[in-house]
Amino acid sequence: MSIIPIIDQEFKSLIPPLSPEEREQLEQNILEARKCYDPLVLWEGIILDGHNRFSICAKHGIEFQIEEIMLDSREAAKAWILDNQLSRRNLSDVARIEMSLLKADMLREKAQRNLSEGGRRGGSKPFPFVTKPKIKAVNVQKEVAADASVSKGQLNNYLQIKNHGSPELLAKINSGELKIGTAHRLLPKEFMKQLNQADKMLKFIQDARPPEGYEAADPEIHANLVKLEALMRTFLERLETHEQDA
């Protein structure tokens, strides 16, 4: 094979990794066939699809086929990777949502960049009396939900978990231990946990406060007061957002 595929870490990071079991099964299938049936997809020599197949084939000295595609830019290549992954059926709902959100962010950044560049190139308007056509409003959440093949309600539930849930709760839905709906029903407990933590810190501050006021407190008390204020502010903002989204 004259072409040595290149691994781009940014591109690779866009693809959800295989579980150990999935990786082992893929390796076994390739070894039994002594062949890789699906070609690696490359853009300018960089792998867009087939990182695991390439690794396994290189490890065992098995030949592989390549398919090169033409794309305009790195942004287009990243969009291709996301679309290609979203077309597969073995992704979890969380993985689909995250990829769709990333794709929406990329498209939004590109649109803003094009608008900015167009403004710089445009200069003065030759016909100021000509009005621009109105741009149709885009329902981003609706488009992301459709792209991820989930309902808008399920997307909203996930966003609330992502914004307001604990790392432990997020880890459980990422691992598949909890479904999005189940995790969403646990959010009130998450809020109570945060409130209890804020209450404990507030009690500590109040108990340790000198009669002269916080100004006379030692540096540790000052540091905990700052943490308390930040925690309470964050908690109240999250609670307000949660109530608006509900």
C-alpha cells in the first residue's frame, strides 16, 4: 500500500470510541476473514472513517482498501465525519445528541464567519433603497432533535441534565446505566443536594464569623465566603433556568 493513512486527533475525537467488546469483535471478524471489507475513507490522506480498522489491519499486517473523497475544507471534513456517524444505527441517544449539537455549533460558527467576511467585503451599498429579504427563523432545537433522531422533549431533558446535573448523573447516562428520561426525573434530587451543600457552607461561615464582621475573619473564612456566594449564585441561576425550561 503506497498511501499511509494519517490520523488526525481532532478528526478522531469526533468519533465515539468503540467499547472493548465492540473492538474485540471487530478485530476477530477481520482476523477470521483475513480481510477488511469496508474501505478506509480518506481526505487528503487523513482518515475520516476507519480508525479502528486501520489500527487492527496495521497490527496484524492485513491489507486494506482506501476510498478518497474530495472536500473543500477541514470544516467540511468534520461535517462529513459527523454526518457519517449519525447515519449509523449503533449510536446511543446521548452520542447522537452530542454529535448533532457539535454539528449545529459548527454550522453556526461558519454562518457567523461568512456573515462577518461578507460585511467586510461589502463596503457601501450601491442601492440603499433595496431591502434585504427576511431570513426565515430557524428552530435550532427542532433541527438538532431531528438530526439526532430523538424527540424535542428528549433533547430538552438531556440539555437540562447536562446543564444542571452532577458529573455522576451524566456519567450514568453516558455509560447507558440510566436512560435520559430516568435521569431527568432525578434532577430534583440533584437540586436538593446542591442546596444542602450550600446550606452547610453557609452554616460554617455564619458559625465562624467574628463579631466584628467578615472583614475581621481570617483568609480561610474569606475564601469560603467567596465560594458560598458563587455556589448560591450558580444554584439560583440553575433553578431559575430549570423552572423556565420546565
